[in-house]
Amino acid sequence: MQSVILVLISLSQLIGVAFCSNILAAEGNRPNIVLVMADDLGWSDIGCYGGEIRTPHIDSLARDGLRFTQFYNNSVCGPTRASLLTGLYCQQTGHRGDHWNQPKDYTKCVLVSELLQHAGYRTMMAGKWQGRDSALDRGFDRFFGPMCQGKISYFHEVEQNPFYLDRQRFALPSDFYLTKAINDHALQFLKEAVVKEEPFFLYVAHIAPHWPLHAHEKDIAAYRQQYLEQGWDEWRLRRFEFQRKNQIVPLQWKLSPRPASVWDWKTDPNQAWQAERMAAYAAQVQGIDQGIGQLLKVLKETGQDENTLFLFLSDNGAAPDGGVGPSQNGFGFAQNQTNNRWRKDNVSIRPGSDPENPPGPHDTFAAYGLAWANLSNTPLRGTKLTGYEGGIRTPMIAKWPKVIGSELQTAQVGHVIDIMATCLNIADVEYPTEFQSRKPLPLEGKSLLPVFQGENRQGHKALCWSVPKDHAIRMGKWKAIRSRKGGEWQLYDLEADGTETIDLAKSEPDRVEELVRHFEAWQKHVGDKQ
């Protein structure tokens, strides 16, 4: 696999990228941008990365565009979304990196929505807004979604998550389902935008498939049998076979070992209940795909698809919450209590999950557990919250027919900090040294436009993470990682061993020392205190 993280970018390449951007802007209307982010989606859940979940519309993005195999996030939702919107490491924006939700320090950053709006773009957002103020105060012309400060329900309004449509409180209808509501409002915003003259930026921030496992019975039923007939071991092998056959992973990679706390599927005494958990999760993922299909249809019918950059990715790897077997862990809902103070309609929640209390219905609150999360991240090691590849590597697909060819794949390395730089580059918008009396820090991200154009981008010398469980750094093909609590650093060659099965730290002490020096310099640079 080609190493793609290099040190410097030449002046001629910088001029070339800027010139290409200006050409793209001058040839006609500036490109539209649609950005869809899933929440807690595993690296291999969607079909084009090997998953058995039916995602034909997301798969069409890969068929008609570019699939990344080495793209990164920040292993947890708030820090990833902070980097996505600002082009900075989350630690520079006010997020420590180990908390799911912290306020941004707007004296140090500016959002991509603010800059695009200022440059004449129509800006719209539907979904998970973790800000303390309205999205309309941060560069968006339209907004629908919850002001998300606590755990969510897919069927009802709950404490800490009031819904808004623009600045007005939004009353949830009786047939409300969160993913459909986000899809419907994103579609409404897009239909409004395509008939106007200005270019548009649409950010769809899904909460699915984040727990709780809430889905309609008919959607769960569509997956129930396949997970009952084949469990996490069999599906993991099938995904890995697909990935190797389609060169999504190199042939020399090994499948990461099953976590020690996960047992063989064949020995599980509660297979019907286990299948129900994964079926509900799959139903949640399919809901995202259906919304993307609606957006693609409007773009096609209105002739806007050719000049629209459509991006899809996830905010972190699959989440291990929920227990491997039946559990009374109720995510804060206790046994033998009314549990009726969370939902605004005061309906009680049944805590825990087991064969007598399967997930899916509105009065449950459950997750699918480590065994299924390990499937979702096939073949990678680790899950959400960790610095292993299963926590920080995301599926990433880019479709832009005017620029990107079809059925393409790249192993070039990218990170969510690159999204803002890319959007500004293709929109021909300059990143400011001052904006509305703020002085944002210099942009950390680098444009992905050269990758879209089939060129080898001069990428990041290093990428670093300070996530809930680990510290990590990647330089070229080498990655060092250790527990956030301290201890020995591990070293992996990600070209030969992207599933992190062979620790080379003892045989490469000088390389470990070099990586640690760079990581410590990064910590000082971004103000990471952990």
C-alpha cells in the first residue's frame, strides 16, 4: 500500500490547487455541497465496505464516485463534529477530546457554515446540533433538529433535547420518527435550494444508528431472519472476504481477533434476542440510506447532481455499549423505578434488555453490544472511544460527477479536519485571519481536491488523537498508541497490519521515540492537557 502522508507541499502544487479551484468556480456556478454524517456507524456496515445491511443509495455514491479506505474521525461525536465544522483539532476549539459534548470557544474558531454563508451560499442543516446557541446564529439559514444535550429518543421529545424548526419550537407529530424527520426536512431544504440561483451547502447530521435501538417493527422484521441464521462470527468472515476480494483491505491483513469477552455465536443461548438487536440496528442504518436516496433523486431531477459534491461519513466507529449478553444496565433507567421523568409525555421506560424485553419499541432503551460492534468494524480492532482503527477510521465516500470519476478508490489518508478546507477550496472562499471580531486559529485541515482530481495529495506529516481511552499518532505508515491513563506505547505498521495485531514497539524503539516526540509537540500545539 502506498504511503501517502508526506511532509511539505510545494509552492507549485499550492498554486495548482488554487488555480484548479478558480477554474471550477469560473466554469459556471460554484459547486453545491451536501454533507451527510452518520452517528456510531461502523467502518464496514454499509454495503460498499462489505456490510450485509441494504444501503443501495450509499453504495451508489461509491459506484459513481470515490471511496476512501483510510479516512479518520475523532472516535466520539462532539469532538468529530467540532473538527468537521471548524477544520481544527477539537482540542483547539474547546473540546478536550474525551467528552461527547462541550461548547466551542468561538474566539478561536469559525464554522464552515459561517464562511460559506458569508460568501453567498445558502446554508442548511438538519439533525444533531450540539451547540448552546441556535444553528441560525452560526451560519445556517435553515435548521431542523434537536438541541442535543442529552440522550435521545427516536419517537418522542425528551429532556435536554428540544426540537426546533429554524427559531421556532417544533411540536413532534404522533407518527414522529427521528431519522425520517431529519430526512424529510433535509429534503424540504434541498427542494427550496435547488430552485434558487445561489449555490448551497446542506449538512445532514444524523443521530442514527446511535443507541437506543429504536425502529419500526416492519423494518426490524426485514433483517430478523438473516441475523438469526448467521451470527456475528459468520457475518464478520463474509464481510472480510468481500473486503479482500474488492481490495478494500490488503490481502496480507489478518482479521483482528474477536474480543476476549465475546463468545462464539454458536454457543449463545439467546440467539433470537441477539438477532433482534442487530436487526434493529440494521433498520436504523437503512433509514439513513433511504434519506440519501431522496436527496440524490432531487439532485438528479433538477440537474444539480453534476456540480454537487456529495460526502458521506461517520463520526466514530461502532459503539460497544449494551453488554454482550442480557443486561439490566438501563443507561440511567433503574430497575423497580417509574423512569417517567425523561420523556416529555411522562411514559415510563423499561430498563435493560433481554429476551423478555427486546429492543425496538418506544419504551425501551438498549444498545447492541460489543459482539455486534466488532462485526460493524470488520476487520479493524477496537470500537468507539478508542484510538485503535475501529474507533477512529470512518467510511468516507465522495461523489462529484463534474470532477470525480466513477468506481474509484483511494488509500490516501484524510481526516475530518480536511472537510472544511475542501469546502472552502472548491467554493473559492479564503479562510480568514479575522471574522466578525474573532481571530480564528490557522486552519489545520488540507483540501481533498487533489485526491478528487486523481492526484497524489501532499497530506499531513502526522495525525494525532487524544480520545476517551487512548493517545495515538500516525506518521506515514507508522502508528503509535497507548492508554490515555499511561503505560507503554504500542507500535503498528498500518500498511502491513492495519488491524493492529502485531506490536512492533520492542523491535523499533527509536521509531517509537520519534513518534512520541511528535505527539508531545502536538499536545502543546493544540493545548491538550491530558
